[in-house]
Amino acid sequence: MNRSRIPLSYRLTAIIPGPAAATRSEVSELNPKRTLSITIASVFLCLPALADSPDDLLAPMVKRLAKGGESAYSYVLRQYNRVESANRLDVFGRYAVHKGLLKALRTQADKDLLSVVRGLIKKTLSSVYPSQVLGLKAFAGSGAGGDLKSGILELYTEATRSRERGIQTWAVRLLVDSGWPEAIDVLIARLREEEDMGRHLEDLASVIQSELYRALGAAGVGDAGAVKKRWDDMDKKLPDKPNYDPKAVSGGGNTVFFGDRIALRAIFCIDISSSMNGQVKMPGQGSSPKVEIVKGELGKAVGGLSRESLFTIIPYDGTARSWRGRGKLQPGTRTNVLAAEGFARSLQTGSGTNIHDSLVLALKVKGVETIYLLSDGAPSRGGGPEEIKKRVAAMNYLLGVRVVTYGFTGSDEKLMKDLAGRNWGWYRALNKARKKK
């Protein structure tokens, strides 16, 4: 290769490691129409090197945020992208930085930040994804009113149209998290658009349907027209305690698992500890071993999956392992569905309850949208309740995966409710202990 024909700026980028080379990438991330030629002078104007601890990273960024304005917000969001891409911190350290920045941003969420985030959402580079999520989350639960509130709703609506599926999902989740009735109007309107375009069985429609169910309970089930009618009948008032009665089939998707319609990108984490051999009486049914009840429900659920579905199964006792594909989601082809039905029927119980490792394995699967976690006992391997919640939070703060939980009598109900409540899901008690007279 004739190096003399390579522009000097590119040769310098190649030989100068660290912040100088990163500067070129970061400017391009936030404004791909511009490029930065790395010259001898620009080496001295590059972004500072990253610190090695969450506190040392946070302090200067929070200080910069306090100045306010688009320049400060853009700078800090660029720095945050570097934190996530550099991997100098472990997952807990990166999560600590994320939480610290989110707290700081929420105290001063204003029109300048809104403008910066709007610009970010239009980018399609994967390297800016962390700052896109952080920016969107900065406005969640905001007490804003007037023009700022309208701007936030417009931002989330725009984000539902992103080409990045993850950004679409975050926007839908955060609309519900806002607690604003107007957000429900937006979701119903977007669902109608998807239906009118013939995309009612695709990812976005499925996520919207599940979020409407999370917000409204049974009133959120059905197509856009049905949901709108019920929403109007409720005078557009969000319920304090949504009705999650399993008799009213929930969410999006086209097949059911214990009353819940299955998301199009789903993982079933199924407890097969020895206690699952115990007998229980389900409502309206006779007594059966828990494991047999679950085998039946799981077989029916996977048996009804469509070709649009992607799924896998993670059974766990003292250890967790994936059904097939080394933890990859499998398409709902006839071959895979028949194999999954056979796998469900063949499940055998073992020893121990390792909820921690099952969730870690599930959250590592690329593209998962919802995890369905079922258990009948307290965790006995891998980590206790607090460690499980801490690990899930540290793995899920950018993923935004929903966790729906199910428990038989004897399960750690508090853990299951916490996991669902902190991860956009809900909890179902599959059988109730009889009250003594």
C-alpha cells in the first residue's frame, strides 16, 4: 500500500490511540454529516481520557450538566457513549454511571435537553444507542406541563417510529411509565396505524398491546378500536390497580401461557426443581403435579406460535441451560415448534432453584423482548433475592426487557413481584393456599 496517498488525518487517526482517535468517532456519531480531520493541533483539543471508577467518571459529567444548555448535554451524552463502549468498567460500574447521570438529567430536563435527544433519536448508529436510551429515560415520570409536556409526547411518538427496534420498545415502555392519559391516546393511535398497515402481528404492535395491558389491565386487551372504546368508557382515567384477571387474555401475540399472550420475541424460564413434583389444585381443575401442569401450558404455548415468533426455553433447577441454539432465539417454524413441544413434554425435575442464572442466561439472548419466569420456590442456588434483583437491574438498564412472573404456592412472592414490577411486567399467583377456617 502507498501510504503517501492516504490523507494525513486518517494516518494520524490510525497511529494515535486513545482520546484523539475517539474524538473523530464521537463527532461523527452525533452529526454524521460532519467529519473531523485529526491534525496535530486537534490532538491537544480531544476529549479527556476516561477515569477508572464510576465516581471519578460521574463527577466531571454531573458538573458539566449543571451548566445546562445544548452544548453541555451533547458533551455529556458523548462521554456516556464512550463509557459504554470502552468497557473499562464492569456491568455494575456502568450501571452506576447510568443511574448517576439519569438522576442528574432528570433534575434539569428542559427544552435544550429535549432538542438534543430529538437529534440523537434520528441517528441510526449503534454506537449512540446508550445515549439515546439515557436521553429518553431522562423525561420518564416528568412532572412537566404545557409545551414541554407536548414536546416529550412528540419525542416518544417519534421514537416509536425509529428504525431501531430497541428504541421503539423503550419509547412505548416510557409512554406508559409517564402516567399521562395522553400517552395512552398516543399508543392507541399508533396501534391503529400498525393495524391499518397490516403490521398487527409484528414487533411494535405486540409491544404496544402488552404495554396497554400493563397500564389498563383487561381493558387494554384487543384491537385499537376495542381498547379505545373501553378507554373512553373509563373517562380516560388510568386505574390505580389494573385488573390482570387471567380470564381476560392479555397483551399482544397469538398464543397464551397461563392467561398471557406471548410476545413475538419470548423466553420461557421454567423451574424444574424437585418440589415441582408436588401436587396442587388449580382453579376449576383437579389436583396434578406442578411440573405436569407447566408441561401442558408450555406445550400449548409453543404449539400456537406463529412463523413470526422467535423463542427459546430455559429450564432450570440447580443450573440453567438453554433448549437449543446456544441461547439464540429460534424462529417459530413447524419443525422448531414440534421440537419445542417434545422438549416440554420431556422435562424432568432436578435439585435446586437457580433463578439467578436462568435470568442471566435469558438476558444475554440477543433480541429478547419478554421473559416469562415461573417458579414454585425460593432461590437456593446462584444467588439470593437481593443479588438476583441487583444483577437483573445491572443487565437490563439498556435492554428494557419485560419480565412477567408466575408463582405456585411456596415461591418467593415478594421476589417475583419485585422482578415484575421493576421490569415492566406483572405477577400471577397460579394457585392460592386455602384459608383455614
